[in-house]
Amino acid sequence: MRDFDGKIVLVTGASTGLGAALAVGAATRGAKAVVINYAKSVAEAEATAAAVRAAGAEAVLVQGDVSRDDDCKTIADAAAKFGRIDCLANNAGTTKQVQNHADLDGLSAEDFARIYAVNVIGPFQMIRAARSLLEMGERSSVLMVSSIAGVAGNGSSVAYAASKGALNTMTISLARALAPKIRINAVCPGFIDTPWHAKGLSDEQVSRMREIVAASTPLRVASTAEDIADSALFFLSDMSRHVTGETLLVDAGLHLGFTPLTRR
């Protein structure tokens, strides 16, 4: 597939996991250049950049924390030399592991503020910073990387689930407000088998989680970053040129076990 031929793509949080899969996937499918944002993981970001170049695209590395408005402007400016941004993937995210949602003392106001700053305010600031470059493209698209947690109210913590629910609502609001120049859609992955889940959990806990997910999804799999990236790249590409304001659950059917989602 060459559905990204000549495209200028910007991916936040692209050093590992789904962000890296999106960056490399776009390059493999013909992107001219991929701007790879990272916050701290320099070595991993450089590895992603090497894979992007090996796939035939120019790679531009830019460090920045999307919770900071000035950093968002710096990240968007990294694409300015190309004169436009065709595809923006708001993938950067964070959480705090408090999987027992009844443990109300496990989260502080500061935890909520940090999670919202990255997961909700960050994507808003990135779109605002990139808007002028997005509007230079003919069919610009924005991808919000949300989560099944934002639909089902499950996941790593109450704060994380709430932030992804807010992101889903913002997807609809901005899709309406920024049309017809910019399309905005969201994907809601379930469990993704990446090192991200290792944060705050032991290897044994992650392994157990993987087993539980594979056993509880109708498709009997624990999704990889590449599994999710294929669906996400559809939203970024011109193949979805008539789709905006949509939220797609990409979770191997995990949501089918949650009420009231069982009747969707």
C-alpha cells in the first residue's frame, strides 16, 4: 500500500509502542517525511528514526512534552520546513497505575492534573500549534489515540479513563469546528502488548494481564502495536477521506464484555 505517498506526518510520543508503529507504518506506506516527537526516550526515538529512514522516508526528531504549550509549538515547527502537515497523530499519553478503581486514595489532584495535561490538554495544544500547517494540506487528518478505558470506564486508573473519555468528546467537538479543512478521528485500543504496561507493574503482573486479555477477548489475542497501527493509519490516510468525528474501538472485541457496550 502507498496510501501515504508524499505525506508529511507528525507523531507525538513516537519513540516506542504504538507511536513508533505509526511512524514506521506511515514511512513504509510512502510518507515523504515523519516528524518523531519524544519526551525522554532519546535512544528509542533514534531507533524509530532509523527504521523510518530504512523505510524510505526522511525522519525529523524533536523533543518536547505535549503538556507544555511552548513545546507543542516547537514540535509543530519541526514540520515547518516542509510547508505543511498532512497527518498529525496525537499519540503521547501517560497514566498512573491504580487498577483498583475503588481505591480513591490512590490518586491525588496532582495525578489528575498531570494525566489530563498530557492526555487531554496536550492533543488540544498540538492541534492548535499545528493548525496553520494542517490547513496547508489538501486533506489533512488528525488522529486521537484514545482508549477503551474512555468508553468502558476501565483501565489503569479512574483518572486515565476519565481523561480518555474527555479526549473522545473533544474529538467530536474539534471535528465539527475544524471541518472542512481538517478531519479528526479517534481510535480506542484495548490492551496493547508494549513496554508501556510495564510502568508501575511487575513482569509477573504484565504476563498475567496478557493472559487474561487473550482469554477474555472474543478474538483470543493480546494486540500488538502493529495490530492497532493498521486501523489507526486508515484514519490518517486518504482512505478515510469522508470520515470525521468518528471513534473506532480496536480491541479484539474486548468491549463486548462490558455493559452497556454489549448492546452496541
